[in-house]
Amino acid sequence: MSGKLKVGFVGCGAFVKNFIPLFKAHPYVESVAVTDLIKERRDEIAQKFEIKNVYDSFEDMLKGDVNTIAIFVQRQLHGPLAIAALEAGKHVYSAVPMASTPEDIAKIVELVAKTRLTYSMGETGYYRPCSVFCRTKVLSGEMGDFVYGEAQYNHDMRHFYKSYQRSGGEEWKMVAGIPPMLYPTHSTSMILSSACSYALKVAAFGYEDHHEDEIFGKGRNYWDNPHSNTSALLHLKNRGIARISENRRIGWYSPQSYVTCCCGTEGSYESSMAQHTYVRLKGMDAEPEDVSAILNTPAMEEHKNEPEFLKNLANGKWANTTAPIQNIARLPEEYKDQHDGHGGTHKFMVDDFCKAAYTGKLSPTNAWVAARFNMPGLYAHKSAIRDGECLDIPDLGDPPADWAMLDPDNDLAASGRKHVIG
């Protein structure tokens, strides 16, 4: 064991408020610290959460009394900060994505392999009820061989305006126009972990945006990116096919991340809003089963017959608590009254990271898995820019065989090793 964690949070924006309490409450965490380039924001967070350790800069934090860095800055900065933290001998918990270039992803994997430090990407999609259900069915063999699946992350740009303005200042549009597939893991993590495989090839197309906000297009953002929406077709190692979509200009204001379907040779899962159906093929007969009750939150099931149910659901109500299929019994007792988020996934992400760093084992979203979730998006963007050219996706391999996988007696992490191998 490496001892209790002293966690330094980099970035004090809106998102970090959901995670500081979870890290502070975890039994394997000794202390927390914060830093942010905007002093007022840093001091506000420190006061709100009674944090005494405050650093003027990320560089000062790396030299300070922390052994873990938690990255919550703008997404295009994740890679360079993770590399710097690992080079300084710190464990790393990173919000998604892992990095925005293949080179940075490869460097992170190289450093983790060399140092044996813990790296986890905080990806919600891996822990969502639909992913847990499909992954369990595929791993058990009940679904047969994985054939085809679809996943998407719908999050309209209008929902981002204030957050980008808050963090980007007058030049906020230059960052807001980031290619959707440079933030791919809300879709890739769900279907790739469900398929228990990874992508070898990709072909993608993008929607060339022409909205009046002028966020997307040549010269309008740091990437000269014209696409607000991108969809990609992936060819997987297990011979299956997956379609992923990352959409930022879409009539769906509140963020929605979900698996539409996961199909095997013997069984298939489909979803639409709050309806979840599992079909088994028995001889020449299909036997459908409504599995909504275990994939929806109890509150959703309680209110699903009310006239305003779909409207409330589409606007994010009931979106932050767990569903019966998520094994909350394996979480620390200290998390019982803590706030959760993103489909009841926050507690699982933080718990797995803390347990991995404390025990020295691999987390389910370790560097090698994170690379396999991120690389398809980077190459999907390249494909879309090249009008759908089919591209090979580099694979950085599996973790060292002698590095044990975290298995905290739950179906979420126990499937990690098999997923990594694909």
C-alpha cells in the first residue's frame, strides 16, 4: 500500500464542487488542497469547503505536500497537466478526456508503466446503469458474441455558454469550438466497455455548423473545427461494429449520455428515454423483458406514469442518483449521505480511484483503458475532416500482466481486466 492520499485539486470551476466532498469523505484520503489561476475563485472554494492548503499555482502544488493531483481544468489542458504530475511523482485523477493528442496519451501510458503510479480517468459512462447491464450480459456469455452497438452523448452548445464564458473570458469561443470527438469518452466508454473490446478502425462524418453564434468554422476556434456534431463507425477487435455520436448542436438541452442498443448473437438490449428492453433469442422465439426497473432510479420509476414525466426526464430531473443495478453496497459508509451526479456515477469513480491509489492496483479506468476510450475519438475527428476516410486507430496495448486489477467485490471493477484485453 502507498499510504493515504493527499489530494491537490487543479481548477476551481463549477464541476470541482461535486468532487471535493467525495474525496474529503473517503477513508483513504488524508487531506485536500486547491489551486486555480483565478485567485478569487480559488479562495471561494477553499472557504466553502474549509480547505487550508491553498497554492498559488499548479507548479507550486507539485512542489508541495501532495501525493495526488486531481485535474479539473479546461479539457484541452488535461494531457499536459497529467504528464507534469506523473513526472513529479504524483498519482493522477483526471476529468475527461485523458488528453487531446495521441502523443500526450502515449506519454501518459509510458509514464504510468514506468512509475507504477495510479492514473484514472473520471469517466461516468463506464459506471452508468446501461453500461453495467450490457457489460454484465456480455461477460456472462448470455448475449453471445457482441455484434453491434450504439452510444451517444447529446449536449447542446447553448448549455455550455456560461461555463465557457466563465473560464475562457473574452476569447471563450476559441475554446468552445473544440471538436466534439476530442471529448469522446461519454459515448466510447459505454459501448466499448459493454462490448468488452476496443476499436481498431474508424470512419466518421461531421455536421458542418452554420449557427449564428459562430463558434464552429475555420478561424473561429483553436482547431479550425467546422463540426458541432460528429458520428463515427468503429470496427472492434472482437469483430463487432459500434456507432458513436458526440453532438453539440442538437435539440436536447440537458446532457444525455446513453447506450441505444447493444446486440449479441443470443440477446440484445435497447433503450429509449426511460424504457429499457432486453430480448433473448430462444430457438426461433424472441423473449422480451422490461428491465427498466433496475436501470432507472427509484424516483424515475415512482413518477413514470405522471403527465409531466418525459418533460422532467428530458430536463435532467432524477439524473443524479443511483439505479438498483449499481452496487452501492460496496461504497464506503462515509458516502451514504454524500451528493452524487451523472447517473449515480461520481461515488464509484472516486472510490475506485482512491482504492487503486491506496492499494497500488489498477483502477477500471486506468491509463490503458482510458487510452482505448480516447484514441477512437481523436482519429474520428481526423476521419471527419478527411470526409470519412477510414483510419487505423493506434493501440497502446494492455497493462503489465503482473499489475493486479482492483476488484472491490463488485461487478463494475471486476470486469476491468477482461475489458482491457478485449
